[in-house]
Amino acid sequence: MNLRRLLLSACLGLLPTLATGLPGPAQAQGTIRIGMTAGDIPLTHGQPDQGFEGNRFTGIPLFDSLTMWDLSRADRPSTLIPGLATEWRSDPNDRTRWIFTLRRGVKFHDGSDFNADAVVWNVRKVLDREAPHYDPRQVGLTISRMPTLRRAEKIDEYTVALYTSEPDSLLPINLTNLFMASPAHWERLRASAPNAEAAWNAFAANPSGTGPFRLTRFVPRERVEMVRNENYWGEKARAERIVLLPIPEPNARTAALLSGQVDWIEAPAPDAIPQLRARGMQITSNLQPHVWPWQPCFAEGSPLRDVRVRRALNLAIDREGLKQLLGGFMVAPVGTYPADHPWYGNPSFRIRTDKEEARRLLAEAGYGPQRPLNLRVQISTSGSGQMQPLAMNEFLQQDLRPLGVNVEFDVVEWNTLVVNWRQGCTHASARGSNMINVSFAAMDPFFGMIRFWASHMAPPVSNNWGFFNDPRFDEMSRAVRNAFDPRELDAALARLHAAGVDEALFVWIAHDVAPRAMSPRIRGYVQPQSWFVDLRYPYIQ
Amino acid sequence: MIRYLIRRVLYAVPIALAVGFVCFMLVQIAPGDPINAIVPPDAPGDVVEQVRREYGLDKPLPVQFGIWLMKVAQGDLGRSLATGRTVWSDLSTAIGNTLLLAAAAALLGFALGCILGGLAGTFRGSLLDRVAVGTAVAGVSVPHYWLGMVLVVIFSVQLNWLPAMGAGPGGSADWSWDWEQVKHLILPAVTLSVIPMGIVTRTVRGIVAEIMNQEFVVALRGKGLTRRGVFLHVVKNAAPNALAVMGLQLGYLMGGSILVETVFSWPGTGLLLNNAIFQRDLPVLQGTILVLAMFFVALNLVVDLMQTALDPRIRRA
């Protein structure tokens, strides 16, 4: 071997050592191909559809919001952090007025400046029918998640005031759902479009936000390609490029990962997980604020008006058995929020499995094997966030029968279940059901508690399907909305949650843990305790 | 012939109306709400009603149907409730993709079906016949989505020879006739070809067997015609009926198989319909079904005309 070849071999031999010694971001390369569960690309005009999977993949990566979730840690619940707003406060003289100070020096992907005018423009796109860029399509996707926001007003170039219909301390949390699209880019597209609707369609095909990725290719129904935004105002993404592919069928997603067509899949088929592991894939999961409950009906004549029955059902469920059924991919809940969450509070009733106590409570309420408790639960065959509704509900049916609880199911399709959920348990659509099984996201306490437990949230206003009506809960909900100090807000939410657990206002059955499968080549991925992930962290090695 | 053609085209108008009406009513009768394509499940009632008004979904059903019909008469299939894109933009791409898949599946299925059916009909009662009939029965009986999954497990997951899903590394927009693209077509086309292969095999076998028993074939043999000559006569006599069956099968293939396209994430009309059904995306559903129904009508017309050309005894006056 001559000297040149010897030196070359030595250099080549050293390369892997050098590579592993480098810090993560220096290796920041590669394209990550992600198989989503959605059947189509979530909307890219700034207010994604397809539930929170839309926010996860075409919301947060492309756009930013004034307030954001901290998605950098896996070991604690995600908290609210500054986004395009660096700070915010409620006006002590007018609690319906919030002042937001905006981040300076932020630019949209098209190079235009982010400022107070952009915030006002983005609020008007969904709230002001007279605005030239008002888009009815974005209304339903947006204002349902910020029910009290009414208007925005520019104070100066980097300060805006947002107004709510009533004092609402939850507005900063709601605003994580209002993504900032570029007014300048839209105006340019509007110039060559026949109307605002066409301009928004053009914008969706070529969007401009301030997010860590910018869209470079959009093939309707097939794929979206995004590249790293080199001018991002925060920590830049490590991966160079992200490709999103809608693959709604779980087996097709699994096969795509195993055959190397994608590097990451959402919600792998549970029975494929051992095979995925055997082929060296990483399976990730973490507790997420995702509640899979039975929601009771409190209408006249419902056996669930009796708190002893509701508590008994909460105690009767073998959650460990259910967890085994799901291959370990669930967490046994102790309420809507986990015990270490600041909003958990200190309930006196502990949700656990205690069949003896359940039997005693049922007997006290007048039920048992001689006089069984007959329940009818409306469930779906599948659906967004519904985990495995048929298998899980059948497990519960079997589990409860020995205690003298006969569960009958009214099985409907997901779209139908959602419609029925909005109509309440006294409506004909409930078909006599005593409970309904709709999973929900709980990051925002309005969506996690208030919409179910405040009496004025009964249908058709919101999702108090069971018509629960207790003035104490109305008062506690008001207290939450009027708690403007963060510690005071946490305390008010903890009180509300503890009261809800004590009253057993749900049968809390499972928390989803959002399993994902990914290639061993993916590094740096963090799965936070959230519905969302930060695509800035993972990269391909 | 011209009068026949005009009459057949005019027949398509009531068919289109009926298809549009039935589709519209079915979606209305089915439980669920098209508004769910636009608002999230947790949307409050007032937001749902506001959006319903914005989209005109609060209008009486006859008015909604009338508006849709007027637009269709002007060539506008409307916009998807879910995406806001025009139905035609999504549908035209989907039709192109399904045409490609259907053509490949038809080519494979019809060719195999004709060969197997022809051989089985000619050598009726032989081992070859039994193998061909067994293959045909299996082709018709095996659920094709199951077959698709099995093929994926073998050729994509285990052997890693062919891709498991999609219409190409860059999607269908980048389609070109090179191996990197074409290999995405193989598994879905094979899966989709199995049913038409079975049906065509059985049809051709029956027709060929019947023709082979006819006196003119005996006469042809008696006159000393070669086997090839007899075969050509049999083919000519079998073609009109076989063509009718193949035309129908092509129509079914064009409808796109919802299951096969979903298993392979093939972005055709089947996958488009699948998503539209789950989202209750009424304009997409109506537009897609209407266009596919018209395609079916046109295909039947073409088949009828081809039958006449092949066998002038079939009059289309």
C-alpha cells in the first residue's frame, strides 16, 4: 500500500468518528418524509383543517401565532410561550382589552414585514365581513377556537390591542390557533385574481407565513414540500426539507415506512408495532392532552344524574386491561389533566380501579346483578382522535357486565357522531343514549372543561351534550375567565377541575399517547406532551 | 346512424339529471352534515350556523339543488367545501390518474382473460380448462383490497422490490414513463386487474365453447381450414359479446376502486370519492359521480358502436 492510499484510508476511517463528534445542528441536513393520517393535505392558507393534525403539519411549520406552545420538552406539559408577541397583558381598566407587544424584525416568507397592521389584517380575515380579504372558509376553522375575540386595533407599529366580548383570561391560549398570514403577499395575489376567494386559493397554493419552514411545492391531495426558512426569527430548523404525504390507511402507512418510502408515520397500526420494532424503527409516544371519555347525560330520567353511579363507573373500569389491549399505548387518566398538571387541583375523589367500591356505590344507588344498570352509549366506528373505538368500547362492555352494568351501543359513523354531539342528549339524534363517546383536546381549558360544564354551553351553543347545570360550576367558569394573574388563573382552573373530578362529570377512560413510528435515521426528535410537535428539531442522520 | 348517435346523447341528459338528483338526495338523507367539512367537531352552534349561511347550506333543498344544476349546465361543478378548490381541478387530475391505472389494469386483465378464456373454451374439459376456470373463480372471489395488502407485504415490505403507495416519487404531477414512476403503477394495476381478468376469462370461455360447438365451425374444419383459420373465425364471432363485457368492466375500472386506491394511496377518483364521502363534501361527491356516470354512458355508446362495426348484423337504427 503506497503512502497516498494509506493516508486516504486513514482519512476515510476517521470520518465516522468526526461525524459522531459533531454537535447536532452541524449535521442538520436531509429530507424527512412524513406519512400523515389525513386523507388530503391540510389547508395551507393559514388556518388548517383536518383537526390538530392540520395545525401540526401545515399550521405551526409554515406560520406563527402571537402566542405559541413550548414544544421543546417531553418531560412536562407544554406551556404557553411568546411567539410573534413578546409579551401581553390585560388592560386593568378594561378587562375586555388585551395589549400585545410584537416581536421586531420578523419577516414573512415573501420578505414583507410582520407588524401591527399584519395582526389587525389577520384578525379581520375571520371576524370582519366588510374586510376585502374576509374568508368564510377560515371562519369556522378559527373563531370556534377563540370564541370571545371580537376585533383588533393598532396602537403603534409593534403594539396591538385585541378586544373580547367579555373578560376572558383564556384569550392568550386561544390565540395559538390564529396563524399570521402575509397581507402583502395576499394583496399581490389578489391583484391578479378575480375575487378574494380566488386570491385565497392562490395563497393556499403559494402561502407566506413567518414559520420555520416555507412551502415550495404543493400537489393537491398528494404532497406538500417545505424547505427550511433560513431567515427564521428563532432557532432554525435542523432538517433541510420536509415532505408531507397524506396516507389515510394505517396499513398503507406502515408499509410505506417499512419499504422506505417515508421516514415517519403518524399513528401506526397497533398490531404492526412489534414488526416495526423488529425492523429497527423507533416508536415514540408521550402523554398528550387528549381525553377519551364517556360523557354522561344529566337530563331528567338519566341514571347518570346520580353521582354515585358516575363515580362507580369511574372506579369499575380496568384501565390496565384496556392498556394491554392497546399494546401499552394509553395512559390511565385521573381526570382531564394528569396529577402533576397545575390545573389538576386537589380532588377528594381519586379515579382508579376499585371494583369493590364500584359495586358498593352501585348497590347504594340501587343497582346490582338483580337490578342491572342499563346504559346506552353512542359511539363511532372510527374518527379523528377516537383511537380504536370499537375494540375499546367492547372491552368496556365486557368489563362492566359482572358488576351488573349492561352497556348497549348505538354505533354511528364519525361525521354523524359529531353532529349528534352538537345537539345534546335530549335530541332525537341521541336515540335514548345515556352517554356519548367523543374524544377531545384539552390544552385549552375552555375546550377541556368550560364548554362541557358551564350551563350556558348546552346545545346548540357548545358541547355540554349532557345539559349539565350546576350554578357552582358556572361561577367557577366565570372565575376562570376573570383570573388575569397567571397564578390566580392556574388556581381557578385547578378548583374547577377538582370539582369536576369530585362530581365525576365524565367517565374518564383513557388518555391517548400519540404513537408515531420513525426510521432510526431520524435524530433530535422531541415528542412533547402536546398534540403538536416542533419540526425544527428532528433531522436525518 | 347519426340519428342513433343524437338519440343516445340525448338519453344522457335524463340520466345525468337522475344521477345528480339521487346523489344529492342520498347525501342529504344520510346521517351527518356537510358543514363538518368546514368546521371542526368542537365548533359552537352559532359558528356552525354562521358558516352554514355563508355557504348557502341553510337554503331549502330544492333551491340548493337548483343552484347546483344551473351551475352544472354552465359547466361549473362548483368548489369543494373542504378545500375551496374547484371540483373540476381535483377531478380532472384524479380522472387522469384513474385512467392510467384503469388502462394498465384493463390491458393486463383483458389480455390474460382473453388468453385464459380462449384456451379454456377451446380445450373444454381439459386440465388447462380447469386451471383457467379455477384462476377465474379465484380472481372474482378474492377481495382485491386484501390481495393488494398481501402484494404490498410481499413485494414492498419483504422483498423491497416495488413501492407500497403513491403515484411516483414526486407524485402524479411528475408522471413520466420511466421505471421510477412506472414501478408505482405495478402493484395497484395487478390488484385491480384480477376481477376483470376473472370475469373476462369466464365470459370468453363460455362464448368460445359455444361457438366451437356450432355447425359452421365443423363445416370450416370439414372444408380443411387450418387451425389458425378456424381460430380467426371463432375470434371474430366471439368479439362482439366479449367486447360488451370488457366495455362494462372498463367502466367499473374507470369508476376507480375506492378500496384499491385507498390501500395504495393512488390519487384517483376512488380516493377522491372516499375522502368526499367521509367529509360529506357534497360538491365533490356530486361532481365526481356525475362525471363518472357520463363516462359510463359514453363508454357504453362507444362499445355499442364498436360492436356494430365488428358485426354488421347488430343494427343500431
